[in-house]
Amino acid sequence: MNAAGIAIDVRNVSKRYGTETKGVLALDHVSLSVPKGSVFGLLGPNGAGKTTLIKVLTGISDLTSGNATVAGFDVRRESMKVRARIGWVAAEVILDDDFTARENLWLQAKLQSLKDWEPRAELLLQYFSLADRADDKVSSYSTGMRKKLEIALALLHQPEVIFMDEPTIGLDVSTRRMLWDIVTGVHREFGVTVLLTTHYIEEADALCGRIAIIDHGRVIAEGTPSELKARVKGDVIALETVEPIDVGAVGSIPGVEEVRPQGNEWMIRVASAETVLPLLLASVRTENVRRVSVEKPSLETVFLDLTGRRIGQEEPMRDIRQFYAQMRRARA
């Protein structure tokens, strides 16, 4: 794809915090291209480098080496032009609760020095079904309504690219599904490019046309969901046992290709679960089996195949309030 069709272009970008000997390499020679008008997913566990990459692309944090452009502008040399063309949706909904929706939009317009913003604001209130509550304080809004308003703020200045960093984390299932519909609708209705970071496998699969899997600061795979799933040959049997199994004996079962321990589980890659599972269960004492499940090729099994572990969801979260405050100040 030529440069004219690229919204975000990242070339060999590294980001190190601290010194080379005592610091942390948060991004390690990352390269990726996000096509204009697409929903592109950055999938990986918490701490993988997803937010660091967004900080670099939005000009909040300088890169250590490499080059990157957003909306055709260099993030290092033309950061103000980049910020004028991007929107931002954080993991937590952070709005001014004592303001109404309309007042929150007014504040956003002031921060960005927008002129003639009112018609756009009214259009967004109508689009997100907030017009009837536009003069109510945001403190009275549901979580779903607050998320809608935050996306409206991000769209107010008609950005070319929107960064959505873990936008559904902590939401209940119904609100999360509602937000999925919103992301799809915003992309289609307003023609913006969306870079979505997530550690939810299902979310990336449902929303993204292309996905880059990131782990320990490195992009380890990229492609469409179908292309990524095609990398995995065969099935994965997840076996949880009371006591360790005889890895050699299990590995010698016909059709077993690999046996990997993961905590209390054994991840067994096989050519065909239907063929191998009866043989596997016959080789393991019944009283030693706590749980067994079969996983067909999915983004979960892709990550498991690439890293030997599942995407964890229990790692500490960053201070998203501080990051969002930085972003709003940067826009002003």
C-alpha cells in the first residue's frame, strides 16, 4: 500500500525509559502500517507496550529511535499538526461530572480553540442519542451514556484518526457490546481511522480488519484475523490436572505435536482433537483430571502458539487518569 493510503506508519520504533543499562525497553523495534479508514487492533497483555506506543504516536512521549507518522505528519517534528488531527478515548470515562453534556462539549471546543463547533456538537448529540439529556449533568448518566459522550468529545474537531486505548475494560457485557456497535458505527459514519488497543481476544476479532499482536514491546505477528488464525495448524487441548502428567508419555501419543506446561494446565497441541482426545484421556488417570477443554484455531491459540502462554488479564493497570489529563492538555 502506498503512503497516500496509510493513516499511521511506524518504522523500527523503540522506546526506552531510563538508561540503557538500568532502564526498561518498552518498545523494541516496532513496525506497522495502519490503512486509512480501517479499524486496526493492537492486541496484547497489559504491560506489552500498547499504551507506550500510543504515547509515542500522540507526541506525549518521545521515541528513542525509529520514525513514525500519523495522518501524514511526523510525530517528532510535527507533533502539533498530529494532535490537531487525532481523537482520544481512554480506558476510563473521565468527564466533568458537574457539567452537562453540552457544557462538556463547550469545554472541549475551548480547549481546542474550535470555531463554529455548535452544529457539529448538536449532530453528535443526536447521533449518540444524547440530545434529550444534553442539559442534564453528566453525574446522572449511565456508564454507556458517559462512554458515548467521551467519543463525541473525541469526534468534535473532526479528527482523521481516533486512538481507543482499552475502551471497554471494566464494562459489563451488555455495555461492552453496545460500545462495539458504536465503534463500528463511528468508523462507518464518520470515516475515521481507529487504532484500538485491547487485551480482549473476542473484541479484537469482532471489530478489527487487521491486528498486530504485541508482547514485551515487540510486534510478533500481524494480519487479518483470518490470516492470523491460519498460522495455527491443528487444535489445542487444555488439560488441568491435580498432579503433573508424564510429559513423555503424552508426547508419544499419535497426533500430539507439543506439550507445554502453563501454571496448573498443560497445553497440548494436536493435529486433531477428535482423534487424540480419547487416547489422551485413556493415558491419564481419571481422578487426576480437573478440567479438559478443546480450542480450535483462534486468536487466543495464535498468541498461545507464539508465546507459550495466554494473554493475562491480571497485570497492574497504568494511571489512566494522569495519562488522559496529559492528553487533554496536549490538545489545547
